[in-house]
Amino acid sequence: MQRVFFLLVLTLILLPPVSAQLFFEDDIRLFPFVAEGKWGFIDKAGKVEIEPAYRSVSGYSEGFAVVELDDGRMSMIDSNGEIAFEPMEIRIFSMSEGLSRAQKGDFWGYIDSKGKVVIPFKYELASNFFKGVARIKIERKFAFIDRRGNVLTKLY
């Protein structure tokens, strides 16, 4: 029974956060929509603000949405639809406390809203930051890091 409970808790911890921020941030004014297989953004009245041009998009978080181009490269756009940085061949996830977790090959790291790698791609898993701390997996063990990548706990 303890093993089942442990696995359930571990699963909940490892699941990537759902874009709940889309519904809790007061400044959200654009919402993803799809037309003819392409994603764009509409306002609360349903008016198209950013034409559908992307393979996939996230909701806005901290002023940026993650977008995937047809060739699989990813970047972020601001609320005007302006690309924040040159699209890259990595998987990018929504902003969390000024950083976005990202995956390059088999490894995870963190980038900022300008696409600069802030914490190198060296983790087996990485979570979003919450109150200045993120959970990572390295050497098949878990630990917590700060926004500079400093390990705050021993590996467990």
C-alpha cells in the first residue's frame, strides 16, 4: 500500500503543470485558437489578434506564449505577436518566474525570455520554478535548485 501511495505522489509531482495560469493571471487578454490546422490568438470578444500561423502554441504566461513553427523549431512571442528570439531546435515550455524550462535532446535546462540559456541543459528532468525553487533529476536522483542552478538539497 505504501508503494502505491508513493507512486501516486511521485506521478503527481512529475506531471508537468497544466496551463492553469491561463485562467489565473489577471492580465491575460489573448487566448489560443485553431483554424485550418494553424494556431493563433483571439481576444475575449473573439476578435483575431494574432493570425493563425503556428503548429502549436501555449497560453500566455508572464507576457509570453510559446510557439512552434512548421519546421518544429520553437520560440516565444509577446502579446503583439512579435518573436522574442530566433527560433531554436529545442522544446520550450511556458515561463515560470522569469525562466522557461526547455529540453534539448535528452537533457533539460532553463532559458529566459530572450532565448538565453540561463541554466545549462544537464538535467534528466526539470520542473517549473515555484517560489524560487525547481525540482530537477540528475544522476537518476532528485534535488531542488535555485534560479541560478545551485543545488539546494542533497540528491535523493
